[in-house]
Amino acid sequence: MKKFIVILLVVFAVGCAKKYTKPAEETMPAEETSIEETGTLEREEVVEESVFVPAEDSISESELSAEDLAKSIFKDVLFDYDKSDIRPDARPALNAVSAFLNNNKDINIVIEGHCDDRGTNEYNLALGEKRAKAAKNYLASQGISPARMIVITFGEEKPVCTNQNERCWQQNRRAHFVSVQSRFR
């Protein structure tokens, strides 16, 4: 019941976040790419979650809200098959998240653990949780308060790629970060 309430609060908080979009004159049509052509699921259906990327002279990084800046900094951390250990190539991304959170005390994060579709649902849910906890423990070792991080697992339920090949499976073995504005300051 407690997890349900936490997830409900996170969904509510993320759903109420302010979204930035490009002005109409700067909007370019999205390229249409099918899953069959690239082997990846394009994230065009989540346009409302994309970060406004300003032209170099128009808006500086300091003028973006902390939440929108967080979305541009938080990169997925990838894992090896059947592993939950933080890979060396994931450390720079986690260090960027840590630095951002240290500079923005009013931002909390949800760390989502994900898996590829191999293995049972139960196994993948447990592995996804281990991956999210590994990312949380790394950030805690960098000085981020564990109270500012919520861990959830989706197992294999939210893939970013649906093809059955190693390149696609690698994209699904991840820890994903979602920023949440703290209501308490």
C-alpha cells in the first residue's frame, strides 16, 4: 500500500510539472522513423516531456527551470546482461546527476529500474529494483541524501526498444531518472 501511495504521488507530481515547448516559428517537423527501420522506439510520443533546447544566444542555462535542466542532465545508466553493477562508463552520467542534485536541493528524483524482456516477470522486477538501488547507492556515496531518492522497478514493462537483438536489449537494461520538485523547502 505504501509503494502505491508513493507511486501515485510521484505520478501526480510529474504530471503537474510545467512543460516548455519551442515557439511555433522555431518548431521543425519530427522525422518519421518506424521501429522496423531503426530497431528503436522513438520517443516522439512523449514530446511534452522533452526539454526546450534554446538557440545559443536566446536563453542561457541559468534561465531554464531546475526541473527542465534536470531533464537535460539525467541520462539513462545502462547495465550488462543479468547484472546490477554500475559500469565504469556509467559513472560520468551518475556524477552529473550527483552534481546537479547537490546544486539543486529542492529537486528529488525517482530512479526507475528496467530490464530487457528475457527472464521471468518476477526475476526482471527484482533485477530492475537491484539496478535502481545500485544507482541510488552510488548517488548516496556521492553525498546525495537517500531521502531525496525513490526507487521503483518496472522490470521489462516499459521498454524503449522492442526488437529482439542485443543492441535493443542493451537500451532496455537501464536505470532511468525522473526529477520531482520538492514540495517542502
